[in-house]
Amino acid sequence: VCMIDLLGRAGQLDEAEELINNMSFGPSAAAWMNLLGACRIHGDVERGTCAAEHVFELDPGNAAAFVLLSNIYAAAGKWDDVANVRKTMRDRGVKKELGYSCIEVKKRMNEFVVGNTFHPQEEEIHAMLKWLSRQMEEEGYVPDTK
């Protein structure tokens, strides 16, 4: 699985897929997920669709595979396919987990969940994040938003 990830990140998708197809013990959902992630990075819609289908066969409730496939379609402007993936998720009852981050400050754990605006220091946190963003931009950072 690690070799598939390395090959995929390096853009060697043919080699990664060949390695999966030649596994003597049969590929796992994790192997196909690594290829699917590489397809998202490199914009390979056809191979990504195939990899996702294998994941769905092996792990039908894998929300991450649905999200990756949807992102591949969105990046390619295939909005009907995006809608179909999301509909399939709803029909199958597959829900993606909310993103979250945790940090420890003064021996107290703070958890931040996407969409939660109820932290007692929300204003200060957002002000600091804006400041950090400006600092990064001034240093030349340009986010990759694809």
C-alpha cells in the first residue's frame, strides 16, 4: 500500500495501478483508496472512477471514497456526476465525518469542529487566524485550492 501511495503521489498512476492489479493476495480497499487519492491529485477522472468502484465493492460505507470521487468530478467540472455521487451517498445513508482539530493550551484540550461557532474565545481565535493568513501571504504563500 505504501508503494502505491508513493507511486501515485509521484504521478506514476499506471505503475501504481499495475502494482494493485498484480497483488498476489488481492488488493484491499486501502490500496484502491491510495490510487483514488492520487487520481484526485493528478486529475485522472477515468482511473479515479474505476478506483472508487473497487473501494465501494470492498468497503461500501467508506465516506472518504465518495468525497474523493466527488472532488475529482468537481475539479473536472462534471457537476452532474458530483450530484450523482452525493445522491448515492444519501441513498445509501453514507455520511462523512465532520472535520475537527484539537490543541492543548495550558493543560486543557480544545476541540474545534467544522461549523461550530460556540467556542468562548471564537472572536480572538478568528482574529489570530486572519493575522496568520496575512503573514503567510506576505511571505509569498499561495494556497493550492484545486
